[in-house]
Amino acid sequence: MKTLKLDSETMKLLDRIRAEADTLMLDGLDFDLAEQAVRELARPALDKVKMTRLQQDQYRWYLRELTGLLAARTGWDLAFELELLLRKWTALGLASDILQAALRQVYTGLVAPQKPGVSSETSALRDSRTNRQPDSKTANCQSIPLPVAPSSATFDSETRDG
């Protein structure tokens, strides 16, 4: 069984999660849309490695669990659950360096932009409806649009009356 050794960047991220109550961009999103956003953010870390179909599915399951935790937990609870998630999937045979890289990319990509005067990392995931000018910290960040939920009011009025 593989044991997990957290790298320094992941330990810093978990400490940050414990210390701050970051607002993530998953609030109010349907789970499928949130999962899609998480997969898009993790894609660069996962594309670096050649994987079998089974491994691709396992990493997809990891990202699905990660989405659930990021949508439901914050602070100490989230940091604890994330460490357990990393340990679980490392024990199941996935590469811990890839798991940790994906976690870091996803979390930093989902941190909501902070109000001016609050010191925090800026998000690579921006709300497409705002026109923000990049500052020196975000000049090289890549913007990833969130998926849009289909409208539920697309059915015909005759089908309601029936």
C-alpha cells in the first residue's frame, strides 16, 4: 500500500484552507456543472501523464469526490476531508503528485475574487459577466468560463395543460 507524503505546496494550501474561509465559485451551481468546472481546471495536471482507460476513470472519480467536498465543506473540515481524500486515492494506487497538483490547480482556480484591500490569491476562474482588468498578479492567469445551466422554461405551454 502506498503512503502519502504531502509536498510543501499542498501543505501550504491545506494550512490556508484551515486559516481562511475562502468563497469558492461553486456556490449555487448544479453538481454536474460544478463537476465540469472542476474537471476543466484539473485537466492541465492530468494531461501531463499518459494513462490507461481505468486510470482515467479513477482520476475522474477522484475529481467527482473532490467536487462534492469543495461544494459542501469549508475551513478545518474541508482541509481534513481533502487530506483523507488524497490518502484514500493514493492507497488505491493513484500517483500522489498528480492528485496533489490537481487539487492545487482546482482550489486556486475556484477561489472567488476578493474585495479590494483583502490579501488573498486572485482566482484564475473569473465570472464572465464582469470586465476586470488584469493586475500584475493575474496578468498571466488563464480565464475559464463556467458552464451555463440550460433554462428550465423551455417547454411548451400546451404540454402543461395537457
